[in-house]
Amino acid sequence: MAKDRENLTIIPILNQALKGKEVDGVLTYPIYLRVVLGQKNTHLPIYLSSRNKDVNTYASEAEFQVFKANWDKYSASESLGEVYVGDIRFQLITKLATVVSNLEKYESVKLNQKFKLKGLRKRLDFMYTPLVSFVDQEMNEKVYQYLSNDKSGISDFIASLFDFSLPFEQNFDRLAWNYQEGDLTLPDTLTKEIEFSFLLKAMEYESSLSFREAYPAYDFLVLEKDIHLLDFLNYNSKTLFDKEQLLKLPLAHPFSRYVSLVPPSQDVPFYMEMYKKLLRRLEDKFKKEHA
């Protein structure tokens, strides 16, 4: 645990220092969280979505008084956590407060680093980034490097087509035909990494069908929700790990787009070990970028 761990206090405020906006004839203001650490403080806006940083959450003075009363009851509870019922704005307040509180514990206890308010928004952005976005970046770089170093005509040409702003599967499309026809071979270790990345993609695609946002790095690093991936692999094992079954899937099936291209060649424990290595790399990346 980090030495000199300071007391963390989180309070929702109605930021009337900013310009308000009129909604149905009532003036409303953006809701913020005031985060106090020792003698220092910072303010975090409450966004309607972690994906959309342009839309703040607003409330009238009367509405905020209700939120404040609910907050006082909420913060007096022994077991704080996200609230999933009632006004969506209050749910968002408790969600961000829970994330900040958990991040402080993660950095102070697990990483043994002193939690700081400086750079807090950037660290939250890191944690809100979908896990698959980090995988996209890694796999784009690894496959591009291999193709660039291979120097054969087809490899060099495909590498020249890579666009690092795209998800990995879109870049993989550029080499999929040559890979399937045997004109292009990939190292066994790299192939297994591709298998693993497509399993993660299939997990995310399946979850998106429930109209939920992509699993953020926060879920895996801070909350340690290994169950997301483990449940997905175990529940779908009869399809995912049977090449004949994969070939029978209709094109509209969630797994067909990803897993059928490079079917998994190993068992569930193997990919769970790859997952643990991914998290260790992410943790090192987080510590390096936000030391």
C-alpha cells in the first residue's frame, strides 16, 4: 500500500459558475463531482456517456437538491456502489464516484502508488477505453511489423495498405484471402495472438447485441472481472472450439465475422493465460504513462 495515503472525499455539485441552459422554461446547470484529496481538489464533469465527452449532465436547482439529499443518504451507507434505479443522472453521479473511489484503491493498494489528482481525467480516460481498443493497437503493430520485416512481395504490399486508425479486423481483411489460400504464412505465436484477439472481438460483438457499451479496461484491471471472458468462452465452447460447427454458422452469426477466419486452436485455459498476460501489459502501460 502506498505510504501517506490521503483521505478521499467526493461530493456532487451543481456548477453554476458555468453558463446554464434553459430546458422547458427552467434554467439548468451542468453537474460535476468535486474530488477532494487532502488539501487539494479538482472537478470532474458528469457525462451522459463515457463515449461522448461533449454532452454534460444538467439539472435545475430544485432537481439537484433532490440529488443532494439522495447523495447524503447514499454516502452515509457502509457499502457504496453504483445505483442502477431512479433518475439516470443520479445513477451517473454514483457511477463516476464509484469509479474514482475504486481507482484510488487500485493505485494505492494494488499498484502501491500515491494517488494524485493531477492527471486524473487522463487516467479515467485510460480506464474507460474499451479493452479491445488496446488489442487493436497491439495487433495492428505486431502484424504490420511482421509483414514489413518479411520483405516478400505480397507481405510488403499488404503492409503498405495498413491503416492504424482502423480496428485490427479491418486491416486483417487485407491479408485474409492470401492467408486462407496459403500464399501468406504467419508465425505460430502471432497466429495464436490473432486467435485470441478475435475471441475478444466476438465477446464484445455478442455483448453489443444487448445494447451495452464495450467492456472498458476498468472492468478488467480495477474490478478484475475475468468472468466476462471466462463465461463467454465456456458458454460458447461447443461452437467456438469446433471448426466444423464454426463453418456451419450463417454469416449473420456474431462469431462468423471474427472467429471463423482464424479459429481457436487451443483450449480455454490457454486463452485465459493470454488474457492475464494482456492485463499485465496494460497495467505496465498504465503505470508508465501515468507515473
